[in-house]
Amino acid sequence: MSKTEARIEEHIPSLRRYARALLGSRAPADDLVQDTLERAWGRFHLWRSGSDLRAWLFTIMHNLYVNQLRQGNYMPATVPLDEEAWKVSVRAAQEDGLEMRDLMAALNRLPEEFREVVLLVGLEQLRYEEVAQVLDIPLGTVMSRLARGRERLRALMSATAPPTLRRIK
């Protein structure tokens, strides 16, 4: 395996997580990752050495996703992600599964432009500058969309939260 292949391969898990979070289903997400890797490999000569390879790959994925949305090839996610996609360490409890279901439902209800920024920053832990580069938007727009997306997500999550019980003596 060449050094280039190894550098691209190390980013595949992140690409898969983001694709599954965007699409909500394994098969279309894997197709998007495959298309992304195919495009990156075929155009690797365009990547500028010394620039951020991860951001470049996410930019390719984002552009493919947007193009396919415009063509009607992808429908917004309506199926919750399977647990392995999140790789979040939580204690084994039924409530955790319900909270994850509610979070996925709330994420799916966010407008696309907010969901993309929230997922790239929150799930993939990209820096704001990287998100701006991936989505080809100004840095201020990233911060604005992230703030608004988080606020809407909080509002959606609090609307689905069960009422708390008070203990009466």
C-alpha cells in the first residue's frame, strides 16, 4: 500500500460516519463514500500537497451529496442510524437508546444547512475553518449556522423530553 493510499484510507471511518448521519441508511451512505473515494482517487493530482486532506475529502463528499440531492437521487434521512455509526460510549440502559432515537429524529428535522454544520463540527470534530472550506461558505456563516442549528436542536430535544416527576413527601 502506498503512502497516498494509507493517507486516504485513514479518513474512511470519518467519511462513513458523516455519510450515514447525512443519509440515515447504510447502503446509500456506503455508495456516497465509494463515490467520494473514486472521485478523490481519480483527481488526487489536484490535491495540493501540504493542504488538509481530510477537508479535501469532505469537500468532495459534500459536493457529491449536494449534486445528488439536486438530481433527486437521495431523499433526506428518515431511518435512524444503527448504533455502530455513532460509536458513543454510553452505559447500557434502555433510556439511552430512546435518547439516541430522539436525537436522530431531531437532527433529521433540522434544515439541511444547519444539520451539515452541526454534524461536521459535533460528530466529525472539524474546525470551523475546515467546515467553511468543506461547505464553501464564509467562516461567519459556519458560526451562525452552528449556533442556530444547536439552538434548534436544543428546542427540538426539549420538546421531546419526557416531563420530569417531582417527589412529594
